Amino acid sequence: MHHASFKHATFTGRTSFYHTTFTGHVNFSNAAFADHVDALNATFRFTALFDHATFAGDTDFSFATFEYAVFEQVTFTSFADFKQATFTAWAVFEQVTFNGDVDFEQATFTTPVPDAVKPFFAETTGELKAE
């Protein structure tokens, strides 16, 4: 999938981007996901914007690859799984609310790990800087 915009979209049922490759910019700004989101093994080759998005069900980004990821003012109501996700350029996690369990086990960041997600790391690789 090349450039795609889901800005202000509402996903009412289970949503699957399983093994999907986004080859251009993808915009999920202000999107609302009412149920489970499966983005297992998805690839985001350019900017993936999730600012102001809400995830009401379990969200699975495990094994996903992000080049530029923006999770700003995002709410995860249920389980958020980023296990073994790879962030190859930069990742922004600012003012993110995790109301359920979160898994960043073995996630890889090639730039410093965002402060907002540091408390959720188990066996994560990447540079961790104390402020």
C-alpha cells in the first residue's frame, strides 16, 4: 500500500493490517479503533502518524517495523503489544496513555528510546538515556 490516509476514520470492528507493507506515508491521525487491531509483522517504510488516535481493544504491533513513527497524544485502553517491534529511524511517543498492559520486550530502537515508553521495557535493545 502506497500513501494512505485514515485521518479521522472510525474502525468499528476488528482491524487487520497483518503483514501489510505501507510503502509511503500513512496517516491515522485522530483515528478511532473500537476493537482489536492486528498489525503483526506490518511494515511502515515512511512516516506512520498515529497522533490523537484511540485504541479501545487489544493492539498488536509485535514484530512490526517502523521507519518514522509518531504516537502523540494516543490512548491505548487495552493491551498494547510492541514486542520485537523495530524502529529504524525515529519514534515519538509523547503524552501517550497506556491504560492496559504494555509489552516492548526486545523492541529495537536505533535512536534513543522515548522517555514515555522507558518504564515498559523488559529486554529492549537500543540506547536508554537517563534524563
